[in-house]
Amino acid sequence: MAVHIVADENIPLIDEFFADIGTITRVAGRTMSAADLSAADALLVRSVTQVNESLLAGSNVKFVGTATIGTDHVDQDYLQQHNIGFRSAPGCNAQAVVDYILSALSVLNDSRGQAFTDLTVAIVGVGNVGLLLRQRLEEMGVAVLAVDPFKDPQDVGELVSLDEVLQADVISLHTPLTTDGEHATRHLINAERLQRMKPDACLINSCRGAVVDNRALQQHMLAQPEFEAILDVWENEPELDLELMNRAMLATPHIAGYSLDGKMRGTEMVYQGLCECFGVPVRRKLAQFLPEPGIKMVTFTDQVPMNQALRTAIRAAYEIRVDDGVMRSAMIRASHQGDGSLRATFDQLRRDYPLRRDIPRLKVAVPSKCHDLQDTLKAAGFDVRAK
Ligand SMILES: NC(=O)C1=CN([C@@H]2O[C@H](COP(=O)(O)OP(=O)(O)OC[C@H]3O[C@@H](n4cnc5c(N)ncnc54)[C@H](O)[C@@H]3O)[C@@H](O)[C@H]2O)C=CC1
Ligand SMILES: O=C(O)C(=O)[C@H](O)COP(=O)(O)O
């Protein structure tokens, strides 16, 4: 049976994974409509497509795959009620988000003349991203506080209350966007909770924009000039609040998870789900397609101080300041153009995102006598070679 697949044009390796399963139509994810699905058996999306009754009603779609970790754009109840198979890609780009946070922390440290180990970092949501971040930071010697009402400390380590977490130097958000129940995360960080943070705290949001009340954050930063925000995600994307961007210490266009490794892993995971749903044998594996990294090796001498080596290695793998600079200049240019330019520019930055690899793909050579440096770089996830 040939499966007709409608796929977001920004999903990589669509032909490589799916061409021998059926026919493929690529469409723009942001503007996908019910008309695009008239002949579809399977739908593959990213986070920018709202998958709900108005998209699917009247179609013959039997499977929906989202090549993303987040699933807040998918009405899973509707899929279940209509017997439509579903697969997301849990954890696919968790490593990339962790790399983003490490690069962000290295910039924050530079601006304050601090080392990683001078900070207490709070993690809100200890799932795939939060737990990997916790492991990396703790092994690097950073003090971590974590909160997650749905997790057992036996599985994810010690947990504290949200009140305690608000007292950390850095608060990094890693929850899904949810709107129902006692622990709903929409506007989890609101004006009142911002008030309870340290005046010079740093809030990092790389999960979903609406987990933070963006208006309250902007007002808080106006009143507390020492407060820092590092923002990858924005309420109402692809709309962007330029004022908030200008106040943020680092601003990026929802690309924290955009490593090649993470994106391709996402495709492989939905491929496996689609094969299972249609009873097709799994013939393709990510390793067939993932290229070798371009930078082969970063080499350190024994003279390099620990923090400098760590910063250099992290930024050789992922330099957040480049993404920040590209976004600011593109957005400022767009703000002088007409209606819709900011939205279009936000999406264009994402579509044309340059190649980036996960930290564990970067080999780092360290003198064999520098055991502490080797251990710290391994803790941060690097492929360390003693030389
Ligand atoms: N900026 C980007 O490019 C990316 C953003 N994301 C976002 O990050 C989110 C987290 O990713 P994962 O860790 O892989 O998801 P996950 O589902 O593995 O973990 C989320 C954790 O948050 C916890 N949680 C839920 N409500 C909470 C609350 N009120 N307070 C504290 N914890 C709460 C859950 O119990 C769970 O342990 C995703 O849902 C997605 O929206 C994910 C990948 C890339
Ligand atoms: O995996 C997720 O969840 C994300 O946030 C994705 O990295 C977002 O990428 P797009 O699906 O919006 O391209």
C-alpha cells in the first residue's frame, strides 16, 4: 500500500526516510490548511501547525507525527477520539537545548565576571531536557535546584518547591505549555513570581513563550534594571515584542533545539511511528544519513584556565551570541519594513538556520595530566581525548 504523506517542508530527510513508503507532498507548516490534506493518509508536522478538528475534519488522515518534543500544538484528544495514530519525538533535541543553556550561561558568567560554579541554577521541569541539564550541571560542579510536581525524586534527584526555586541565581524553564489543572504552566512565571526572584536573577525561557507572562516580564525588567532574561521562545510567535527583545540579554528565534542531530532524530522518531502505524518494515536508520561534524577537534594546552577552556569548548560547539546578533539585526531591519515583516523574518530566521551540531559530536583534546579539565569537559558532554 502506498501511503500519501503530507509533510511540513521544514522537516529534514523527508525523501531519505519516506520516499519508498509512498508519495510525499511538502507544504508550508505555518499556513497548512484542510485543503492540503484532501488526499493525505499521514500528516507530518513541526510545532508551527495547529493540528485540530478544523485541520483534520473531513480528511482521511490515519497518522499524525510531529518531529518535535513539544506537543501543545496537537489536539491529542481529537486524534484519540477519531482513532488517528500519533507519534511525537520525545527527547529528540534535548541535547541541543542543553547546549543552548550552557552557551547562555557562559555569556552570563562573562558579563558578571563569574565562573559556572559561582551560580545556583534552578530547573523548572525535570523531563528529558531538564534532567539532562541537571546531570550536566551537577557533574560540572554547579549547584542545582529543581522543581517538578509530576516527578519522583527517586527518578530525577532531589526536588524542592517552586518558592525555593525562585530564589536561585538563574531560573531555567523546561516545562510543556499546559492550560489545565493545578499545575498548568501558562503564565507560570507571572508578575508576582517575578517579584519574588532576586533583583539580579536571570530567567531563561527555552520551552514555550506563554509559560512566561511576557508583558509582566517586560515591566519587571523596566523596574529592575539588574534583572536579566535570556529568551528563545515568545508569547504569540511568530509575533515578536520588539521592546522585550531589546531588554533581553540574549534573544533567539525559537532555535534552542535546532541542531542537525536533534532535527534529524525527530524525523527518525516519526518515521518509526509511521512505519508501526501502517505496518511497514523499518528500513532506515538515522546513522545512515547523519554527516560527520565539520570541526574535527578543539585542542587545549595545559596553560588554559578551566573556565576559559570550558567557555571556549562550549562556544566552539554552539555560539549563542551569533544567533542573538543575527536575530537582533534582522528584526530591527524588519521593523522598518511594512506589516507582517517581523512575523516573516522570525520564520525566515528559523527556516534558514545554519548547521549546528550537538556538543557530544565535538572532540576536545586535553593534555593527559590535566585531569580536572578532562573531567569537567566530559561532564559538559564533550568527547574528550587525552593527548
Ligand atoms: N526551544 C526549543 O527549541 C525547544 C523547546 N522545547 C520545549 O521544552 C519543553 C520541555 O521539553 P522536555 O524536557 O523534553 O519535555 P518532557 O515532557 O520530557 O518534560 C517536561 C517536564 O515538565 C514537567 N512539568 C509539567 N508541568 C510542570 C510544572 N507546572 N512545574 C514544573 N514542572 C512541570 C513534567 O512533569 C515533565 O517532567 C517541551 O514541552 C517543549 O515545549 C523542547 C525542545 C526544543
Ligand atoms: O521540539 C520542540 O518542541 C521544539 O520546540 C522544536 O525545536 C521547535 O521547532 P519547530 O517545530 O517549530 O521547527
